[in-house]
Amino acid sequence: MTSTSQKPLVLYIDGNDFNQRLVRKILEPEGFLVESAGDGLQGIKKAIDLVPDLMLLELNLPYVDGLGVTMKVKSMPSLEHIPVVALTSKRARDDQERALASGCDGIVEKPIDVHRFAGRIKELLEGRREGHRAINKTQMLRDFSASLVDQLREKVEQLEQANRELAGRKAEIKDAYERSQKANLDLKRINKLKENIIAITSHELRTPLSLAVGYLDVLNRGMVGTVNEEQQELLRVSLEGLGRISSLIDRIGDLSRIEKKKIPYEFKVVDLNQVFHRAYSGYKIFLQLRAIDFQLELSKEPLWVRCDENMLEQVFANLLKNALCYTRDGGKLTAKSWIDSGRIHFSLQDTGIGMSAEDLDQIFEDFYQVHDHTYHKTGTFEFMTRGIGVGLTFCKGILEEMGGTIWASSDGLDKGSTFTLYLPQVEQNESVATA
């Protein structure tokens, strides 16, 4: 459609960007408007939408070739008056004949003569047409129809191949889905088995443990006879060992209750810094014995959070013990707290053994431990003393119940670790409810 400025509109169809730029560079200075299309289907659509004054096209086009585009355009009453010009090689006489037989109104030979090209287009716009020079037009149209059939067959074969590939991928996806469902069921069974083992083991251990503690206490108090100093020391050591077992059973039970959301919480608004100081006070002596430099960089202003105070103190105690056990004597710990975007943040950074990327992905899973469990060392707070791998799981579960979370970071083995948590910030006078 000619624009309001009376500049003729040429639609050029060619999949080559360089050719598109060349034609535009030649024709636009000569007073033409040039629109481009990259394939036959796009060219037909643009011709319908724009109704150009002239169409210029290559014969070798994606999807629908130039001959097919010409026949489609010439079959449409709204477009049949538009002159269609084919670009062909000087030596490709057969292509020229086929183009004219399909309905093209003119031929422009390639390579384009930049001096004559614009004039040639003007001649065709003014009505100059080229007659068909083929002796056997019927044969040429028959050959063209055969080529269209070949193109259609090729497209059908491509679609069938694509359908076969799609069916194969669909089967693979179905098989993968079925395997994932089976794995999910297996995982659920394993988790249920783990829960049952934990519950049964805890229950079965408590009764004989209570009896053993009771009998040893009776002996230690001399209630069934005099006990000498050597015997008292043996009884004391035995009671301490049984106490650690009892504590271990309690921790496993707490983990199970967290997973089942059966821990009763008593929420209130407290200052996070004060809760940490209470946990920290119980570890000062061990930090001094291990010659660990402890740096406090806590916020000077109160950091009000809504939480179960005792549970939050246990979280801090677990983090401190964890840092102590994985940091060598003479190392350094740094505790920080701050406010950011309505959240109270706390971090504990150590100069300990660090973690690999694999450790970071699994560190909060039940019973996971950094380094080989065969090097497990039982003790209190010595270097590489470890529990059973439930402390961090406990921390994560508790914090999530209080609306926060925790994560770990490390630059790698022997490069230290940092544990960071956050809880929502609240106002000091905010009311709370018991959960």
C-alpha cells in the first residue's frame, strides 16, 4: 500500500540479512520504502497485511519457496494486481522460465547491477511486464507441481520423524516419572522406618538406663554398704557416661518431636542479644581452656524477636559447641548480630576445618557429619569432638517453627565456616500467644 508520502512500498523476501540491507541501501535513496521478510510464509503474511506496490523475492526461501509465494499471491484477488519480481542468476534460465510460468511479472538478474536496479524496479511499477518465454508452459507447471509435492513429502517426513522422537522422549519421561515415584515411596518407607527405629530405640533404652542410673546412685550414696574413694570415682565416671547417653536419647527424641511438630512452644518477645549472652556465658571457660579468641560484634541496640526463649538459647548453644568442636586450639570465633530489611540476623564465624560444597548441601540433614565418621571422637569440647549429627537439624527445625531459618557458608576445607540465621523483627510491646 502506497504511503501518504507517495513513496512506493517494496516488499523484499530473502532469508539473507546482508541482501536485505543491500536492497534497502539501493532503493531507499531512490524514493522507495522497503519492508523485508525472511521466509516465504512471513512474506505471504506481510503481503496480505501491507499490500505493497511491488514484491521482490528470491526463489530459494525457507518453508515456502519463491514460486509458491508467487502462485499464492497471484491467486488472491486483493493481491493479484501486485507486480512480483524474481531475483535469479543470469545463468539459471530454467529458474527464470519457472518464475515466469508461476506468475512472476519480471526478472532481475543477480548479481544486482546497483546502477540499473532502481530503474528496473520503476519500470516494473509503471506497468512493464515480461511475457513467458517457455515453449512448453504446461510441462514447466507440471514440473513445478512435482517440486511442490516433493517439498510436501519432505515436510511430512520431517514431521513424522519429529513425532517419533517426541514419542520416544515421552516414553523416557514416563519411565523417569515412574522411577521417581518408586524412589519417593522408598524414601517415605525409609523415613518411616527411621522414625520407628528412633522411637523404639529411645523407649527401649530409657527403662534399663533409668535402672542402671538408679542402682549406681544407690551404690554411690553408700546405701548398701561403704564405698571407698576408688569405687566412688568409678561410680562417678559411670554415672557421667550414663548421663551422656540419657542426654543423647533426649536429643534424638527432640529431633523426632520437631519433625512431627509436637514440641510445645512458649512464645514471647525477647532481645536476641541477651539470649545469646546467656548461651555464651556457659561456654566462656571452654573458650579460655582452648585459647580461642572470641570476638563479639553484636548490635548495640536491642534486637526484638518473637520466639521460645529456651529453644533459641539451645540453638545458640548448639552453634557454639559446633564451632568449638571444629576449630583448632588458638583459633578464632566471631559472633555478629544486625538488622536488615525487617529481619534480625545473627552469624557465628569460625576459623575451623571448613566445609566442601557437598557438606554445605547436606549439613542440616539428620545424622550428617562432616568428615568420615570412623574418626569420630567422643568427649566434651575438645577439637574434633562430635555428637551424632542432629544439632544443626535441631537448629533449623526450631528456627523455621519461629518464622526464621539458618544456612551455612564456607570457602572450602580448612578455610573456616559461617552459620547465619535470621528471625523476623518485632516491636518490643507486641503481644504473643503460647503455641
